[in-house]
Amino acid sequence: MQEFVVYVLYSKKFDKIYIGYTSNLRQRFLSHNFLSNKGYTKKYRPWLVVFVKVFSHKKQAMIFEKYLKSGKGREYIHTKILPLYK
């Protein structure tokens, strides 16, 4: 059974976050930090994985990712997760 992961990346150097979902976190992390030659995440390397939540269904992961990208979700990230890394 395939799993889907919602993740939050943090760039301490630039104080930026990135929220995404994938079915292969290891490969996606490599892409964000090393492999990709374009896009938002290339500009703010290096990234740390600061939050991961696993889902058994893609739709659940997409709904949770959308929540994290909302105002309340970003507030949760900035008040509960990032203080551990600053």
C-alpha cells in the first residue's frame, strides 16, 4: 500500500518554509536540496525536514497540505514547529 507524506521544509539560512506532499520523501528531499536546477526551493538551500505526517490516501494528504498552507496552518508551523529549530 502506497503512503503519502505531507512535509514542511525549513531554510534556517533564509528563514523560509516550504510545504509539500509526496509519495517518496527521500527522493523529494534530494530534489529540493541537490538535484533540482530551478524553482522556489533552489533559491533557499539548504533545507531541513522539520515536520512529517504520513497518510494512507492521497486525498487526505492533499487536504492536510492545503490546511498547512492556510493562515491557521502557517500559524501552527510558526508557533509550534519552527521554535524548535531557531
